[in-house]
Amino acid sequence: MRRVGVLVTEQVRVFDYAVATEVWGLDRTARGVPRFELRTCGPHRSTVPMTPGVTCVPDYGLDGLDECDLVVVPGVQHPTAPVHPQVRAALRAAHARGATVASLCSGAFLLAAAGLLDGRRATAHWLDAEELARRHPDVIVDPNVLFVGDGAVWTSAGVAAGIDLCLHLVRHDHGAAAAAEIARTMVTAPFRTGGQAQFITRPIPAAQGQIDDLSKLRERVLTDLAHPWTVTEMADLARMSERSFARRFVQSTGGTPLQWLLTQRVLAAQHLLEVSDLPITAIARRCGFGTALTMRHHFTRHVGLPPRDYRQAFGHTRDDD
């Protein structure tokens, strides 16, 4: 993923376009991030009206996507508008030759129009998810996740979730350290737990004091991931019943306590695999997995690579793992 093409069509959402250019368009090699080539590509190399009130002149026509490792499709203001046949053909061609294709927000409608989401799980902004499912019944629409994909085709939820997906794609191909460095320069979190559920309007929000208590609890857990934390123990520390604790935790993070804990353990393992020479068995104990086998199962499920392969790709290696 060194050459990235951003598809620019009429009424592209400026925020989504800006996210892609911010992640892949800046030279951060001095901070240890790989160098990327960013291309803006469109059906015509002429002024394209974006929204709201911004214009863009693509650097390339659609043929500029032919050599891209990754094609990013920003959201559009009117996602149900017809998609130009040349755009659909270019997306299908990119996918057929093995490029990764990723949509942000309502860009999922363009991927669906090209047939790239048929039989796949996909998401979009929660306000658009129902319409995406109605118009494209062969797409398995999941309105609850921030992003979802299978390695070849990815979709994200709305607005800030596009940042989450872009950083995930960097993390997947270049490691957690590169994604974290980009996130730091963007002053954003490198990884958010939970899904869109945490952003949908709720009739009764959690009290501020309760959210603060859970924040302190999460900090306590993160300082000792090796401990075999249970929901009961975490609820006791938060001074809540298990039922109230689980409910408040979901309201606060969008995920269950154990889902959040597992994600933090995987992230900690990624970091240690990249920067340390610790044996995988030691990393498994330090991050709370107990055994290397258990860590391998959860790590592979979340990251897409076994720990040993991840270390070989992004960090130090040891012969005694």
C-alpha cells in the first residue's frame, strides 16, 4: 500500500476527501512512517464540485487508478444518485487486479453499485444503512460497526469512522507503530473500541460521574493487563452491580467490558511484538492471554496475521518463540 488513489466524483464530501489526503498525502518519513504516493483520480480532469462549496481538479483520470495498491472512495452528498458507468468499471477493474478498495461513509453506495459488496458484510453511516440495505439486498449491511472488511474490500461508517478505517489500513500493512504515529500527528486516537451504537442518540444518557468512574477503572485495568480480569471484579472496583456496570460500559464505549479488554490485550501484544525481543510466550502472559495458543487465536482473529508472522513483518524476531 504505497500508491493510493482517491476517487473524486461530483458532490464528494470534503471531510472524507480530506481524511484520505491527511493520512496518505503528507510526508512523515522523518517520523518513521513509510512514504506514500497519493493520486486524486476522477472521470474527468476538470473542476469537480465537492460539498460544501469546494472544488477540486483531479490529478489523473480514472486510468490513474490502474497502478494503485489502494483505492479510496469518499462519501458523496447524494449517495442514491446514479453512478457513472466508467466509475463502476474502474472500481471493478481495480478489485479484479488485486487492489484493496475502501469506501468512507456513503461511498459504500458506489461500491455496491459496482457489485463489489454483493455477499459481503458492509457498513455506512447509520443514517444511510437502511437505505443501503433496501437498494442493495445482496449486501449484508451491519449498521453497528465502525468499519468492516475482508482484506480486499472495506467499508466504514460515517465521518470520523473514516479516520478509523484509514488508520486500520495503515496498521494492517505497515504496523501499529506507523498507524500510531500518523494518529499522533492528526491528534486522534489510533484505535477506537465499540461501534456506531455509541453515537446513536439515546433517550437517557449516562451520568457524567458514572462515565468518569469507568474511565478510572479502564486506566486501572490497562496498568495490569496480565491480571485475569473478570466482569465481577471490574464491577466491584466501579462500585456497581454487574448488570449496571455492563450496561454503563456499553453506553460509555459502545462495546462490552470483555470485548474492550480483549481489544486492549491485542493492541498491547502488537506493540510488544514490534518493539521488543520478548518471546511470544512471555508476551502472552504479560498481555493477559495466559498461553501463546490463546494469544494466537485472538490475535489472528483481530489482526489477520498470527503473532509470529506479524513480528516478522513489523518487528524483531526470535528463534526461540
